[in-house]
Amino acid sequence: MRRLDQLLSSLGYCSRREAMAFVKEGRVKQGGVVLKRSDQRVDSALITVDDLPLEAPEGLLAMLHKPVGYACTHSADEGPNIYELLPSHWPDRNPVVTSVGRLDKDTSGLLLMTDIGGLVHRFTSPKAEVEKVYLAELDRELDPQLVEIFAKGDLMLRGEEKPCLPAKLEIVSPKTARLTITEGRYHQVRRMFASQGWHVEKLHRERFGPHELGDLAEGEWRMIPVEQASR
């Protein structure tokens, strides 16, 4: 049980002061009954605002199809950012909704968004070795020997002290490859190909852990049941 004003504020609906106005206007109900006080303790599962259930009161998880040109930042100084594609009240949630890891501006594809700290750790911890799958378009035809080079687990990147973990490379077409990695080093996919003399011209993430982008349209987002994150 939580205080109503604290609950609405933490979910980004309004400030604690504004919650008083929500109540006076009859916009908040518990089990269908209009509430009279903003400081009373309530069951979040029974609360509605404007006759709609609260959005993910126990924490949210969503996938976003990030387009090229959008930065994974809250700062407006870097041009368009991914939070412009999401509901405007999500940055007002406490904890704030954030991306699980990042994709650079020139990379498109699947981003996971959540306000659950435990999920961020689960998906980004090096020990978890969560698979990330990328489709890469290269500047020239691929050499089949890259499959073995990436799989051996001894590939060194410039400036790194440890080799990359084994990665699975599938050559889809002469200049297109699908790469599965279990790390999240800075610009890792681009740097892996660059270390062997190839330049990545287009990069797209198709899967993050068990979650696949599927038919989600570019720039769109979709909620994921939190319980699916543990599968």
C-alpha cells in the first residue's frame, strides 16, 4: 500500500501537489469508487485515472525500434533522442525510464527500455553474457575465414587488454553478415570488423537476449510483460 500522491508522482502522472487536483476533479478511483483524499494509502492494482488502469505500477519494460539518427541520451544538445519517441511522461517516472545499454546514432534496431534497476543489471552484466544479434552491411565482400576468426575468442581490439569473447558470424550475402555477441564493448561490432579490414556501412540490432524486434515498425515501441524478462 502506498500514498496516492506518491504513487501518481512516481509513475509520472503528476506532481504530488497536482495529485490533489486530480482527486478534487474525481479523476482517480479505487475499485470503481471515487477517492476523496490524495494522502490516503491505496492498492495500485485497483487504481484508475480517468477510468484507465495505472500504467505498469510495479515497473515497466518495453522495446523500441530505434531509427538511425537518434541518440541514446536525455540531452537535447545531441539532436533527436530516443526519448522523443516515447510517452512524454516516462522521463517523469521515478525511477526514470532508461535504455538498457546504448546504440550509437548510426545504428538502428532494438533497444530495451525500463525503470527497473534489476533488469538493467541483468541485461548488461558481463557475467550474464546476454546475446545481442546484429545485421551488418559491409563495404566489400566478406571472407569466409572471418567466421573462424570471430569464433576463436582471441580477437583483440585496438586499445583493449582482453580479447573479445567468441562470437558467431553468419554470412547472409556477399556483403551482409549476422553477428551474435555476448558483450557490450564500445562500438564493438564496428571495431571487430574494422580490425580485419572491413568497414560497417549499416548496422541494425535484431535481438537482445530473448527479445526480438520482429515486425515492430521503426520509431515505434511496445510494452513487454516484465515476467518475460526472466525467460
